[in-house]
Amino acid sequence: MNPLVSILIPAFNAQEWIAETLRSALAQTWERKEIIVVDDGSTDRTLAMARQFESECVRVATQKNQGAAAARNLAFSLSKGEYIQWLDSDDLLAPVKIARQMEVLKQCRNKSTLVSSAWGRFFYRYYRAEFAPTALWCDLSPVEWLLRKMGENLYMPNASWLVSRELTEAAGPWDTSLCVDDDGEYFCRVLLASDGVRFVPEARVYYRASGSNTLSHIGRSERKLEAQLRSMQLHVGYLRSLEDSQRVRAACVRFLQTSLIYFYPERLDIVKEMEEMARGLGGQLRPPHLSWKYSWTKAIVGWRLAKSGQALLLKCRWSSERFWDQTLFRLHNLRPLSKASVTRAETRALHVTEVFDQPSGKGSERI
């Protein structure tokens, strides 16, 4: 009998997306699956909409608002699967995503092997998702994966992974004290418990970009800034526990340098702490750089205003792109299609194979 796969979905105020996400989970060609949704105290219709999907393979639970990490921990405690598929409430899985990764895991016959997948970014039209390969899109050892992630400021969405229950239990629960980058810290621990990553290009995830509305957006939140610092400190410790070489220390310094913009110049106390970390690694941090469009204004209006201007421009750009994509999405859905033709269109869209060549980094959303 094929292993049971648990698809675990934390949800908070996701009424706009939850139905589409659940349909993509139900559409998985891997037949032995259970889907568990944990509503994290939503104030909209998320819970009611999720309950419309309840069945033998879909279970919906609810809790008081405690954050995504707590919702994921509850979902895992309710699950029975031999493999775990994490899925955020606004992301989508291609129908063969789990099946393709399970084929690779069957060949490995090792519950300590992680599998990842290709992923594309989109706003509303998932069939126009941009798949931009990075240095993480290949088979890697845990230390090499973390080296590239931290040294090159790369990212892999939660849904791209398929994790055995043994690895999930070895990694431990999600850290509920981290209100930002809890996913980055969590999958570091999963990697540490694994014997390596197998990349499965045929498996695909559609990652919905939310810009400044995403939970990973830090902005000026003191709580998020401090959580980001703690996550970074843990990242450095995790990588050095695997290998404490010159290349590892250099990658850690680059990681700190890239992240310095989050704290500079508002939290000079954290900046000082990061500078001390860099010196302990044998490196040195430089003042962060603004985009060339704003670097010249720094001398006139100062760092804070120049940084705020850059963040505002980024937010306006994301809002404009998101609004335009939403408009085109709604126009597309107004077309008079029969029920059968809609099903065929959705199926073709989720099987889209076109690869786009315009990369966009996860880290840019957090400024």
C-alpha cells in the first residue's frame, strides 16, 4: 500500500484563497492523502469556507489566534501521514507535485532524505507563474544547501518540500516565539536532521506573492525585528554546527551583510550586535546600500527618509502589479465557459510547463 501523505494547511483570514488552495490539494494525483486545515482564529469567512470541503479526507480544526507556527504544530499533531506536505493557505500545488516527489523517495528508500521542487511566483494568474531557477534547484548536501541559501540570499517556499514523518519529528515543533522567518528557522532544523536534498524538477508549486501584506514582511515592527535577529543567530549556529570552515564563516558574514538593511539605521543596538557577530566570524560589516535611485537622496534627506522612500516605491510597485494581475484574472473568469471547459482550462493551467527568465528574490518583500 502506498504511504499516506498529510497535507497540512494553516489559515488566517484567507477567505479569498482557501477554496482554491484546497482544490489544488484535493486534485493531487497521489490518492492516499489526508488534508488538515487549522483555522488560526480568523475574523473573516475562512473557517466557514474551509468547512464546506470537509469529507473523509478533509478535516478542519480551529484555535484561538496564536500564529502560523502554532497552527502548523496543531495540524501536525492531528495528522497520521508517513509524509508531510506543508501548504500555506494561499499557495497551490500542481496536481502531480506529491506523486513526482514520492517516486523519487521510493527510489531512495531512505526516510532521512528530503525532496524539494520547482516553484513559481504569481499574484492571481497561477498559469502565468514565473519559474526562476536558483542555485538551490539541484541535489545538495545539508551544508551545501545552507551555504547557498545564506551566502546568496536564496529561498525555498514551505510547499516545495515533502518531508518524512521521521524527519519532521526529529526536527521538533515550529518555534512559536518567532513571528517572522519561522519557516526559514524550521527548515534549517529539518535539513540538519536529514542526509541531503533531492530536487525534483517535475514537481511544481505555485507561490502567491503578497508583497507588504505577507507575514514575512518585517517593516518597522520591533517584535519582528527582534525575531528576525534571533532567527539569523540560529541560522549561523546551525550552519556552523555542520561545518566551521572559512567558506562557512564567509557565507555567514554575507548573510549578515544582506540582512543589515532591515535594522539600519533605526536599531543601531542590533546593528552593533551584528557587527560583533561578523567580527567573531572573521569578517566586517559595511553600511548597507540603498537602490541607486535613492542612494543620492540619502545625503539630502538622511538614511531614514531615503529608506522609507525606497520601501514606499517597492510597495507601490507591488500594489500596481498585483492590481493589474487581479484585473486580468477577473476578466479571464468572466469569459462564458461551460463547466467542462472550465475544468479543462484549470487542468491545463496547473500543468503549465513554460519557464520564465525573470528572477525575483523572496528577500525583497521584507524591506
